[in-house]
Amino acid sequence: MPYTNVFLQIKENLQIAYRQAIDSDTRLDELRKAGHGKFVAIFTEDQGFTESSNRFLPYVQELVAEFDAMQSSTHVAPETLESFVKKLAALLQTLQVFKQSK
């Protein structure tokens, strides 16, 4: 597999995103109870996600499903990998900004 090292890094980043998403979703629940966080989706359609949610975990789950499909594929197009990495980066950056906004 030509992307072995890249896939290992992606897997590590997905694990980080999962843990951060759980913490962030808990915080979003607290904000909603306080009457804040009245938005429909975290990411817009043009950011590449098919999921539309006001929680982070569904986006992580979407990326995990895409990653599993890439790993089981015999050939991964560079464009596919690039698109995936952009979405993962957007997710991680958004989680980081949200975490810092406490």
C-alpha cells in the first residue's frame, strides 16, 4: 500500500478528533441548555461533508467511514486522499478553535 504512513497518521488524527468531538459535543449540550448554540450545522455543504449536524461526532463518523473505504480499496486516487485530508484538517481546526473558545 503506497499510503501506509499517511494512513497511520490519518488514523491517529481520527482518534484525536473522536476524543475532542466527544468533549466538544458535551460542551455544546451545556451551551444549548443555557440557551446558546442555536445553529443547524457546524460545516457548510461546500466544505465537502455530506453530513449536516449541530454536533461534531457525526462528522467524525463520516470521516471514519470514508477512511475505512479508502483502506479497503485497492487504489486510492490522490484527489480522493487530498479531499479527505482537507475535511479532516477542517474538522480538527474547528475542534481546536471551539476548545479554545471556552
